[in-house]
Amino acid sequence: MLEILLDNKDGKVWDISELVHSVTWKTVRIGQPGSLDVSLVKHKDLRIDPGAIIRVRDGSSNVFYGYVFTIEQGDDDEVSITAYDQIRYLLSKDTFVFANATAGEIIRKVAGDFGLTVGNLTGTGYRIPTLVEDNQTGLDVISKALDLTLIATGNIFVFYDRFGALTLTNAANMRVDVAIGDESLAYGFSYKRSIDDDTYNRIKLVQNNKNTKRRDVYIAQDSANIAKWGRLQYFDVVDEKMNEAQIRELLNTLIQLKNRERRSLKIDALGDLRIRAGCYIPVILNELKIKQYFLVDECTHQWEGDVHTMQITLKVV
């Protein structure tokens, strides 16, 4: 059974576990805070204010630690609460300037500026030469730093709030060895293949050349996929400090990352708290001839009474 505590910052902590009849906890790998939606029965002595701390545990497992942002109630006996983890506070905008910094160093500085708690930040092994962003959210800046790190290293790093501590982990170290699929937790699925989202078969990079007053152009393309899909071009202006070898390495990395169809798989399954956005899980679906690890892009856990289910959106990498 879930243990749900509410601290309204008035000197009293409420155990609202017995009042709650449904809980939904959602995590997204990129660009969104973790969220918690709770429906509970009204209690005449219970006051809930925005900013209240809510903590959820399932037995010995930590589930969610965050802050109430929305309280909604009507003329019936139900109250609905929406809370978010610390990442919600990174949606504030500011100006950010970094030079020769790792993604972890950027996270630590941004989190410090926003007054947030930081946990373990795994080293990425890559320093971003420059990152200057004006009127952007803290989360946008962190997401861009992770994108640049992925392009440079080929490694996926996951940024998330781990029960009240901002955390950065290499996705390769977030494997969960619980198979999902045929005769194993799953009870429904949908499968999607697409070249409509972040698929490119031609990469064009340009660099401003101060000496010639022109732009140097670098191109990599897959003629076979252009014939199959039509031309899908990715374009970017690279830093003037990059040398030719660095630009060509970036070109090759981008064509490898983006020159492929995107496949996603949604699975409805019985809940397992080891699974959250950012982890890898093995999937076995004989109908689709699938037997491999997938990266979890989104994961939504839901509790209705004693029934715990989840919907996971997976990405082939």
C-alpha cells in the first residue's frame, strides 16, 4: 500500500494514505518535470496549500518527493492535487553563459542559482566549448547541454529528480532486468514507425570564415535513404572555434544518430516501480518479432485502490 504524507509547512505532517483513492505518477525523459496527480476524499481538518510538500513511498521504495502546484475541488467530496518534483522550478527563464563546462557542471550551477538540491551528477567526459542562452528556461539549457554531449560522445545521459535530489546518470547504467511483453506483465501494446520526427538523411553544417568572408560548407548524406524517403535536411551553424577535423567528426556523428526511422512502442502493463523514464528494459513481443532492450521515453504509473498498472512509451536506440 502507498504511504502518502503531506507537509503543509504549518508544523503538522498529515498521513493522507487512507483518504486517497487514485494516484498517477509520470516521468518523461526529456524536457518535463516528474508529476504526481492525486485524487482524495475531503477531510474537514485537512488544509492543502500551493507549495505543500508531498511524499510518496511504496513499502521500502521511494516513489515521489515534490511540491503541490494545483488544488481543485467542487461541490462533491473529492479533491484533486497536482504536484511536481524540483525540475518544475527549472522552467523559470534567465540568461545563461558557460564556457568549457561539462553538463554536470552546468546542472550544478543552474540548480544553485535556482536554490535546488543536487544529488549525484555522473561525469560525462565532455566539455562544451561555449553555451550562451538568453531568455531561456534552466531546463532548456540543461537539455541543450545534454544534447550537445550526446552528439559529441554518443552517450545518452538522463537528468531527473531522484526523490528530492537532482541527478544525472548515464542511461547505460539504468538497465532494469525485468522483461516486459509476452507472458510477462504486459497486457496491451501499440507500435509506431515514423520519419516525421528528428529523422534526417542529409546533414549540412556551415562555419563562418573570417578570412574569406564566406561560409565553409560541410555535407554528409545517405543517397539511398534520400531516394527512399526524399531529402530530409538537418542544418546548423557551428562554432567558429571548431577546426575541420572536429566539424567532420560532428558531421559523422549526426548522420549516424539521425539517419534512421524512429520507432516507438507503447505498452500497458502491470506496475513495476523499478521502471521510470530514462531506463533501459528488455522487451519481448513475438507478434512484432521484437526481443531487445528499449529506452523508456515516458512512464506513467497508476494506482487505483490496490491495483498498480503502468503505461510505458519506448524508443529504439
